[in-house]
Amino acid sequence: MALYAYWKKSVIGFLLCILTFAVTKCVSQKVLEVPLLEVGNLWYKSFSTSSIISFFSTFLDFYSIYTYICLTAVCVAMYYLYQLFCVPLNRIRILGDIGYVTEGKFSMKDMANIVQKSRMVGEVPPVYPNGWFGLTESFQLKKSETKNIQVLGLQLALFRDEYGEAHAVDAYCPHLGANFAAGGRVVGDCIECPFHGWQFRGSDGKCTKIPYSENIPEMAKVKSYITKEMNGWIYIWHHAEEGTEPYWMPPEIEEIQSGQWAYGGRSEHYINAHIEEVPENGADVQHLYNVHTPFMTAGIDLRHMWSTVWSFASHVWSAKWEAQKAPNEHIGVLNLTHKLRMFGKTITPINLDVQANQIGPGIVYLEFSSFFGRGVYIQSVTPVEPLVQKVVHNVYIDRRLPTILSKFFMVSEAIQVERDIMIWNNKRYLNKPLFVKSAEDSLLSKHRRWYSQFYSEHSPRLKFQKDTLEW
Ligand code: FES
Ligand SMILES: [Fe+2]
């Protein structure tokens, strides 16, 4: 599909190119003899004296096919340069795209299915922790738009009302079960069911209109969830104990809210693992050496990334993780420094000092400072199924810096995450790991104790595994 889209754009570029030059000096002289082309004639006359046309005419032969081939090549090159330098990264990898070991004729997708079915899951903690979770980035939900979102064992209709406020309600209409997100319209601050036109207010879920009845029963209500929009995200509050209001909030990132830092791209990954595996990575300082040392160009396949071809360069990390004290006990902080070494020398402009704040079970703000300035990666980990996580990263940097730089930051981060994915997709969660007496392993125990605060009595547990997980 992507290839088709590029070809389509290339063909459009080519046609535009022909259209433009068809009215320039040499071609126009012939064509404009046909009286019907008056518009072209006017264009020709207005431009025939222009220095630009004469300039091109001196060294371009517009009767030659090669001229058009070259111009098409220039258009295609300009399109790709525009994509590279001006369009923020949007890297999406779904399950089965990466992170498995292919064998013989089995494709990555085949292996994903095989591993999902055969892997020992282990005794995993509850599958949906309590806290704030990212539903979607703000820019993905336009005014009056509705989206069906599957997260945390819920089916939600997420919509942005006509006043710009985002609301999340249960997707199924209490009247006869139609899905609001499959054709529902936004009316004022309500969502209107596509089936019989009942309207429900986003803020509290109350039914405000039944087109064929004056009487609106008290029971006519859809469940509405607490949401908060900040830092370019729409977050939902989820707690297994019914009625528990939020008792902590994600902090606002001043530079994003004020517009000082601009959005610079995103990556989206689907991971087959328990949610806790992802944040546990932050406290796992030893894995930085084993998984994240080889130079980024060595790729994401753990089997091949130690290739000697790329051994002249490597990433060097040092890290320290600690949980915060009350009232910020829901925050874990990882202080990380990154150095790039090439031929034994440190490449200073690539150095990075990172403070990664894990805010609750599913949000991380990684604030970094580099040679080019400060910025932040926003990470969101949200369970879409008990053992499937949607992991999204955004990058924001100083708005005066070029897009190509944020693209570089985003690609570097995505490659490192994709190496972790190969571990997560294939590993088993060990409830009782074999730790040795060491600073490294004791940090992992600390992290597990810290993360357990996000589970409560009624947190849902994994009860069964599907017979088939094919997609
Ligand atoms: S099913 Fe929604 S109004 Fe009837
Ligand atoms: Fe990692």
C-alpha cells in the first residue's frame, strides 16, 4: 500500500511537471496556436518575458523526452527530501511486524501466532493496573469526531464535542446495544446513537434526548469515564475499585502546554507481554548493556546486532532508578546518561542526559538535555488486551529546531524500544525470579514492590487464554 501511495504521488508530480512546462516558451508557441487554449495563451503572454522562463529555456530542451524524465526525477527527489526534512516521523509496528525469530518458510506473522500460542505465560500480576492511561494523542481526535477505543478490558466511544472537550463513554448504547463509535454523531456536548437517535451527554453519560419520547427514564444513562487532556494526550482514569476518584495527576509539561516545545513525531508499537514488563525495563540497568549497547544501525534483531561491521561504534549507558517518597510515591525516577562512542572516542553532540519519570503504571515522561537543547519523550503504555500493550512514544523539542533532528531522536528511541520488544514478545513473566545478591537485581525487586501499589483487591486477573490468537 505504501509503495502504491508513493507511486501515486510520483505520477501526480510528473503530471504537474508536464502541466507547468507545457505553457512555457517552446511548448506554448506550438500549442497556443489553437485558439481554444485562451487561458494558456494568457499565461504564456504574462510569463513569456519573465526571466525565469528564459533562464530555463536556455539550457532545457522541452522537445526532448529526457527533459521530462529528469524533471520527474527532480520532483520525486524533492518529494522524498520534503518527507525526510519536513514531515514528523510516524513509525507504526503492529504485532507480527517485528520482534520474533523467523524460521524457514515461517513469516514473522506466522511466528508471532506460534509463539503466542505456545509460550508459557506464567503467573502474571493483575492485567489492568490502577492509574491514568493514554487513550490517544490529542491531534488524533478532531472536533466532532468519534473513535472506538479498546483498552483495559473496555470498549469505549471517545469523542470530541463541538466545544472541543474530549469524552469517553461506554461504546454500547443502553437502548438496544448499537455502537456509538460506528456511525454516532456528535451533537453539542452529546453523542447521538446511530440506531434510534438517543443522545447522551459526554460529561456524565445522561440521556438528554429520545426523539420519539418526551419521557426520559432516570436509568437512561451510559457509563462515562474521567478523562484529562494534557501534554498532547487524552488520558483516562482507571481504577478497579468502583467509584475511586483520581488521587494523583500526571504533571503538566510547561514547555508543551506553552508551545515552546513542538511535536516532532511518534512511534507506535504493539507488544505481546504483561504491562509490568515494560516499566520494569526502567529499573533494569544491566539490560542496557546487553540490549542497547550495539550501535543503532546494527538493527533490532538481537541475534545479529553484535555484528563486527558496526563494532566501531557503541552506545554507553549509566543509570540509576529510585522510587519517590510521599506524596509522589506513584512516581519512579530513572536517571540515565547516554554516550555514543566511535573508534574509542566520545561523540559529544550525541550525549544525552535523561530523567525518565515513570508516572503511575502507564505513563513516562523522559526529559532529556542534549547538545541541541532540551526536549521530552512522552511514553504511553496502555493494555488493549490482558497481554497486548499499545506503546506510543512522542517527541517534543524546541520549536526552532529542524524536524530532521526530532526525527533522528525519534528513530533512535524506536530502534532501542524494538530491541526490547524482541525480549518482551518471547519471554515468560517470572513471578519468582532467580535474583542474585547484587545492586542490579535488588533494583528489580524494588521496582516490583513499587509497582504493586497499582494493583488492588478487585484488579482483574488473567483467567484464561484464548484457544486461538490468530489475527
Ligand atoms: S440502540 Fe441506541 S438509540 Fe437505539
Ligand atoms: Fe530497554
